[in-house]
Amino acid sequence: MGEISGFQLGVLGALFLSVASSVSIVICNKALMSNLGFPFATTLTSWHLMVTYCTLHVAQRLNFFENKPIDMKTVMLFGILNGVSIGFLNLSLGFNSIGFYQMTKLAIIPFTVLLETVFLKKQFSQKIKLSLLLLLLGVGIASITDLQLNFLGTILSLLAIVTTCVGQILTNTIQKRLNVSSTQLLYQSAPFQAAILFVSGPPVDQFLTKQNVFSHNYTPIVLGFIILSCLIAVSVNFSTFLVIGKTSPVTYQVLGHLKTCLVLAFGYTLLHDPFTERNILGILIAIVGMGLYSYFCTNENKKKQLGELPVGPQIKDKDTTPLLAVKTMGHQDKESAEVKKSSKDSLV
């Protein structure tokens, strides 16, 4: 029991860290991009990853964690895939309307469920599927404003969905199969993610914003917010790998939509952004969906522990750790439609 409680406590800490850091970086990036006129999301993400790697390198040298070697080919492909997914998400944000971009993010959950069902032979109960559907409905009502389609934007969105889903599934799978921690995997892969974005970021940002990141006027306050964003990003990147490793890609996506609802709420209370009855209704529906997802996952885990469910290819305990696992709860890079309104935030 003590071991289970310790695991659940670790999950709760990872979830809280992910939510707190992600909401913080969205607010910081919103101020940086909309108020201070620094719209270079992809390049900023490459800086986030470089700072994350440097921080982890110092931590490793101080023996805070052991550097466990991982097959270089696996790490390189994994890092490049994650970097490419961030680039596609940024391009999708640039070529699509707010509503279609939000639909892209919503599509990640059902596509992840599909991939895990087909390729990993995992099974999701009808109750869990219905709770996820309710969650997606709520987030859609709260955040989707329009659905303007265009061919190039649709292709980019499909590529973003596929690469993001595969990257997040691999984050979970690699940690379990190679028996490495989230810190070790992030430390090994961050340089490759940073490199692909450092090379592609400036041209992508110039194409989207018609501005050159290297000729921008870097005032002290802009530099201050960039440094703050990079420091928060260390926590965001670490917590993303931690949450996916301890739970599952689906749970991480559920958590991501909780962040979207929180960003909408914070935008209204702290930044006085427009907030309608539709936003409130959508957030309430999404919260009900998240609560049901947690409840059903908890019940299924208890039944498995008591031997009431067949051993078959069900979702493993860690893979169904609910969003509100420890007696309820009370991740690139580019988090909510609210930030899109104020110029493209960084998907970390």
C-alpha cells in the first residue's frame, strides 16, 4: 500500500507541476508576444530546449540523476520527431483559423486512442471513451470560434496530429521499455529537439511573421521575459516527460485541455480578456468530462488490483492513472486559443 501511495503522490506532483508551469509559461509568453511584440514562437521554443538541456547537464554533473546511455539512433529519431511536431503545430497555428487549430489539438486525443488500440493492443472502456468525448465537447464549446478550411493548413494539421501523437506515445513507451526515467530521456533527446528547431525556427518564424528574429530590438524587458520564459520552460519540458511517463499520452492530453480551460479563466480574471456564457458552459462541461475520466479510470484500476478484470491486453495501471488520481486532483510547443488571439504562443 505504501508503494502504491508513493506512486500516486508522485503522479499528483507531476500533474500539479505540469499544470502550474504550463499556465505560467502561457501567461509569460502572452505578455512577451502580444504586449512586447516578440512573435517568434518556434525560435523561442528552440531556446527553451537549449536552456533545458544546459540545466539538466549541470544537474547531471552535480549527480542529481544518473546519465543512463540510450541507443543513439533511438534518441536521435525521437528528438527529431518531437522537434518536427512542434514545427508542424506552429505552422498549423499560422496557416489555420483559431477554430481549426483548436480542432487540430482536440483531434490528438481520439487519434492517440486509435493508435494505442491498433498498434499497442490497449483497450479503453466505453465509459472512458464517453468521458473523453464529453471533455472534447466542452473544450470545443469553450475555445472554438470558427472553422475556416484551407488545403495547406489541413495538411499541416494532419502532420501535426500524427507527429505529436507518435512522439507522445514513444515518450511513454521508451521510458518503460528501456527502463529510463523522464529526466534521463529528456536529457538525451533535448539537444536533438533544440537543434532541429534552432535550424528551422528562424525561417519558419520569418515566413509566418514577416519579421527577422535576429534583427529584433532586444530591449532589457524583452530579454527579461525571454529568460523567464526559458526558465519556466525547464519545468514545462520536465513535467511533460514526467506526466507521460507516469500516466499515458491520453491522460497527458486530458491534462492539456484542463490547461486550456485554466488559461481561458486566468485570461478573464487577470488580463480581463473577453469571456462569454459559452466559455463558461464549455469549461463546466469539460470539467465534468475530466471528472468522469478520472472516476472511471480509478474504478478500473481498483478492479484490476482486486483481480476482477481479466489480465488480457488491458491498459496497464500506470497507463490509466487518472487525471485526478489521488483522491481527485484537488504537459511543442503553443498551448491555447486564448494565446493565439494575442499572437502565437510557444508550444513547449
